[in-house]
Amino acid sequence: MGYRVAVVGATGNVGREMLAILAEREFPMDEVAAVASSRSVGVEVDIGDSGRTVKCKNLEHFDFSGWDIALFAVGSAATKEYAPKAAAAGCVVIDNSSLYRMDPDVPLIVPEVNPDAIDGYTKRNIIANPNCSTAQLMVALKPLHDAAGIKRVVVSTYQSVSGAGKAGMDELFEQSRAIFVGDPVSTNTFTKQIAFNVIPHIDVFLDDGSTKEEWKMVVETKKILDPKIKLSATCVRVPVFVGHSEAVNIEFESEISADEAKDILREAPGCMLIDKHEDGGYVTPVEAAGDSATYISRVREDPTTENGLNLWCVSDNLRKGAALNAVQIAELLGRRHLKKG
């Protein structure tokens, strides 16, 4: 016996990826519903490479009664309206928006990092998926934290335009095309030209000069991994279609060498260590796109601080940063609580 699963936001980048990953991982489903806004009603979406398609249903009128799990891939406004309705109907919501991440009654889960926290889902019948840049960082940090205790992290992100949705990807394509053919460049989604440029600004600015994206990394790391960890982030949008990269500097409580860290990361769940000291002996977003792993490269000791390491972390943000992590949460939920399939 399998689950009845609704994918809300099924026509968006993340929603389509959720459907693909459900099929790819052979998630036990008796039925799947594609749910979207009224303008997408009747649109057919593929369930991965299974050869099956489903027609989108209207979120406004969708009855969540009798459905086991709803994977939400819509914005915070729609989530705020419809996620509580789904949860009240007995359907467990796994939400990809930022709305519930810091709610103390909603677990924020990266399955490789804090699986036990999922047991708290019954308070609201909602589970939160972390920010894309946080998720991959947690996969990399967790095994190192267990080994040597992390005191402080300084991370600079290089985040792809797909983090801003289809509009971000379209803007990079259109601007690049315009530059090549000599047409005027228009900017709508981003604050400045993104083609052949980088923008040190993701989400809104806060009073202290940081952006909300940077704040998310700080508070989510504390909730998921350890409230004692200090973290400083600078989040940058780069002209890459898919795949977030991070340059990470870590200060530990205990001594840990680069070789020890590599041995740990080589065996860590969700991690793939590719670290050769030669041309091309590291992973870039192009290689990570379409893959489920969080890739780690350039692991080396930081000589400017005691017990310090640097590393390079790359992952497909549409997968581990969103859709894959949500499906992994659903798998974890099934194993620990729902017990079907």
C-alpha cells in the first residue's frame, strides 16, 4: 500500500523536480496529484521519466482530505493560506517556502543531519524544508561538527539564477542573448544586470546591512545543527543557471587535519568528495547539475587560525536545495511515522 501525494506548485521549477524525483526514487505512491494556481488548471505535467502525466488541479478548490503528504513548492503567501488547510485535513505538509522554518512548533529538517527532529511534526502537521544554500552546507558541516565541534563558520555563496525561479533563468538567458546580438539589456527580476556579472544581494536588506538570505543561513544553521555555532554569510547571485556553490571557512573546537576531514567527508551520507590537487580536480555547478550529491572539493587547512579548514561545496539547488530534500523528508516521515509502502 502506497501514499497519496499532492505536489502543490507542480508547474514551477521545484514542483516539476519534485515529481521527477518521486518517480526517480520510486517513492511508494498509489496516487499523485499535481496542484497549481487557477491559470495552470488542466496543464499536463510529467511524472519524471515514468511516461505518466497528470493534469493540474486548482489549489483554490483542492480537497486535501484523504491525502497523506503534500509537497508545497509555492510562495509564502499561498503557503500561509493553504498549508494550514491541508494540515487540518490530516495531510502532512512538507513546505519549501521560508514561512514556517523558524516556527518553534515546526521541525526544520535535513534528513542526513537532524532526522530525529521530524518527530515534532505532529504539533502542526507541517515540516519545513530549509533554504537551498543552507541545506547543502548542513550536509557538509554535520559530519565535521560531530568529529571536532564547529565554533564558527564564514561562508560566501555563489548562487545560481534558478534560485529566483523561472523568471531568473529567463532573465539570464535573455540578457546574454541581448548582449551577444547588441540589443538593449533589460533588468526585471534582479537588481542589476546578471549576465556576465555578479550581484552581492539576495532577498531584502535588513537593518544591520545583511540580507534576508544571509540571515536565513545563520538562524537555520543554529536550528538544524547547533545553536552555539556562529556563522557569517555573504550571499551572491552569479550567472549560472543551476547549482549553488559555497566557499566555506570553518573554525573548530578540536584539532582536525585536512586529511582527517577528507576521510570523514568521504564516508558521510549525502557527500561526494572530489578533491585532487590538479587542474579540474574539483567540482563546479555544471557537473553537479542533475545530481543528488553535495560535492566537496578544495579541503585544506587554514594557517591563519587554530583548528581551521577551508572547503568548496557545490550542489544542485533545485534538488538537494529544494525538491530532493523534500522527498527525502517524505521518505523519512514514512519510515518513522506513516508506515505505508
